[in-house]
Amino acid sequence: AEDRTQQQTKLAASEPSLDFQVESRQLTINYQNLHSVRVNYYVMDVELLFSRNPFVQQFSGQFSAIRPNHSQEVGLPENQTSFKLPLPETLLNRNVLVEITGGGQAKSQAYYSNALTIQVIENYGQVRVTHAMTGKPVAKAYVKVYARTAAGEVKFYKDGYTDLRGRFEYASLSTNDLETAARFSILV
């Protein structure tokens, strides 16, 4: 007779499951017991989303009542558990939220179209921005900073552009606001 673990394993093997990653301009969909999924793409205004709620890392809940900018039904091969799908050409250079639904599940992930490497040097209150492929500094990259005070208040702190070395000092101000800042949120 099957014990509880064997029964649970058999049930889990028959259950639809879905997960995915968006990297290098393509989606890798990992699945089980699914024949197709719907892929929805929502173009994001990252600066606006950041300004509305700078300490939130995922924006997926903000798109639940919006019609997607692009949507497609994707058939999944039955003899596989992974499928690669390129991003649509029109969205390659856009920041998008990708949502995949299938088998009663919905998963979402943000894709940021950039070739930047960001280094935060917290002890000195600096951000360093370089090109991901060449490693060269990126001048004139826009940086926006919000601060959360010890009392929990969130407020705009500072913005500006990286210098010729690809650096931006986010902590320094001519006021005493640094004394009340408990945490920073930075958008590049």
C-alpha cells in the first residue's frame, strides 16, 4: 500500500505548475502538466512607479486592472518541461512587466531593458554606473533618490546625473536631512 508521502508525490506530479525567468531578451518557461499559457506584457513607466512607491520592489499588483500592451497564447510542447520564447520585437527596448497565466496560476516578473551595472557604495553614499559589456563609466545617467525616515515617512531626497566617472553622490545635501534618513531607495 502507498504511504502518505507516495500519495502526495503522485498528486503533486499530476498538478499543473508554472514558473519563468526573463533574461537576455527571452522568457524561459518551466512547466508541468500544461498545454498552453497566456503571456501578457505591460509597458512600465519605471520612474512613475518608483516615485509613487519607492520602497516597493515588485509592481505586479498595480497592473491587475489594466489591459496588456501585448498578449499572446503560447502552446507548450508536451514532451518537455522548459520552453524558451523571445520577447516581442516591439518590446525589446522597453521596460515591461511580464505576466504568465495557465493552469489556474498567474506569475509575473519585471524586465528592465538596460545594459548597466550598478554599484552602491553605501559607506560613502555613492552610486557608480558602468556599461555592463564594456565596464566603462556611464556619464549622464539619471539617478533619483527617496529616503525613509526613522519615523517611517517617505519623501523625495535628491536627484541628478552621474558625472564623467559614472558616479553620483546620493547622500550628501546642504541640509541636515541625512540625519533623519534611515534608509534610501535609489532608481538609476
